[in-house]
Amino acid sequence: MDEQQRVAAFIAEYDLQGEPAFRILDLSAEVGEIAADATKSTEWGTETNDLDIETDEIGDALFSLLAVAESLDVDAGDALDESLAKYEERLDETGSASSDG
């Protein structure tokens, strides 16, 4: 995945290497920023039509997720392909993408 290679190059260029556990904690924090945007903009979910997520927060979460993949030596593109195949199989078998199906 080209994006993963870009993240890996950025991490190398700026000496931002980190252990997988640190990367996972960072990812959790970045996803939390998205949730915070959603919570604030919708007034705790009461005004769902007002949802406003800052695009840079999505970018931060993507960067963090790709950094997790890189630190675990997982090809993000292959992982995505595997996930899509899993969801497709669930949809074909149960009509739902949920694992609770």
C-alpha cells in the first residue's frame, strides 16, 4: 500500500520509530480525537445532523494505523484485502457484515 510506504518513509526521515504497543496507544488516542469531534459537534449525540469531524483527525488516525501496521510488519493492503473478503463472506452467508450474525 503506497500510503504505508509513505508513512514508513516519514517515520524513518524524522526518526519517529516506536514500539508496537506505543503505536497502538497512539492509535487509540487518535481515534479518541475523532470521537471527541463527534461528541462535541453533535452535542453528545442529540444533534446528529450537526456531525462535524475535522479531516486532519481522520488523517492522524490513518497515519497512526499505518504506523501500527508498519511496526508489526503487516502489509496494510493485504490486511485490508483479508478483511474485505471476510466481510463479503459474512454478507453472502448471513446478509450482515456483523460478526454477531
